[in-house]
Amino acid sequence: MPTKSLSQRLKPFVGIIALRFGYAGMAILSKFALNKGISPYVLGVYCHAIAFAVISPFAIVLERPVINQKLFYNGMKFTTATFANALWNIVPAFTFVMAWIFRLEKVNVGRVHSQAKVLGTIVTVGGAMVMTLLKGWVFRGAMR
């Protein structure tokens, strides 16, 4: 079996990093628009229209359409972009905990695989708590 080139091995990591930057940019622009008075419903329609135009060719080829932003914008209207993204990032942790509670996920603390799941969940929730509970600098930049 031939080994993959470095660029082939890095593609998933670059994709995830680009996705995270995209989510961060979306949150900042969305919060800016919400602060300027746009309705979260109108913002949702605009975002879905743009997403449809951009993603539909991939959905047609790959047969996997996705929809998810409506509640995100409604929540962001009443909170901060930091809080909304922190909660968005802990969705996998909540999914794991719920799957564990309903016995869809098995956890054996003696196995490294299970230890990694539990540690990842703790680190994710802890990071979200740090992001939302610590007060940092207030950015008063060009978006006023």
C-alpha cells in the first residue's frame, strides 16, 4: 500500500481549520448585522440563500444537503458571538454525553479510546466555560 503524500495527509486538518475560520467570520459578521438591526429571521434567510447558492452544487454531486443556522442566529441575538460559538463548539460533547446516558456509547475507563473520549469532552466543556466566563478586552474597532 503506497503511503500518502504530506499534502494528502494534511487535507483534513486544513479543511477543519478553514471551516473554523469560516464559522468565526460568520459569527462576527452576523453579530455585526444583528447589532445594526437586521431581524434574525431575515439574516437566516439571507444566509440560507447564500449557502444554497454555494453548497447546492456539492449537495447535488454528494447528495448531502444541510440546514442548521436558524436557532444559532436567534440565540446570538440575545447573547454574544463568543457565547454562541462556545456553545456551538460543545455540541459534540453534549452528543457524546447523551449517547453515554442512553447507552448508545460505551465507556470503559480502562481503554485509551474511552479515556480520550472522556478527556476530550472535559477539555471541550472546560474551554467553552473559560471562553464564556472570563471577561477579556472589549474590541472597539472599525465595525462601529
